[in-house]
Amino acid sequence: MGWDLLERLHAEAATSGIPAPIVSTLPHLIERAQGQGARFGGDAYFAQPVDLDTTLDQIAGSIEPA
């Protein structure tokens, strides 16, 4: 369900610019998302457990205007 949502968000002009971090406890899902970044549109990838400071830095970097 999450993958479908990401595809739909990034396919629509009105929502394509919304940052979408991908978080999972399963490393193979993170690898899958990274390998298909254009399809899923992930802006940051996190494998749990996450380091809070690193996670917040990455999220902040993905939402700052270019």
C-alpha cells in the first residue's frame, strides 16, 4: 500500500514536490526503494532503528527550498 501511495503522489503535479522519506525495519525494502528511486520518489531512506539526530538532519535537508 505504501509503494502505491508514493507512486501516486509523485505522479500528480500537485503533490509531486512533497518530500517522501522511506522508513523500514527491513533492509531489503530500503534497497528496493533506492534501486527504484524514480518510480517511488523517495527523498530519504532510513533503516530502523534510526539515529534521531541523523534522521532529523536528513529530513530537514529534504524539505529546505532549493
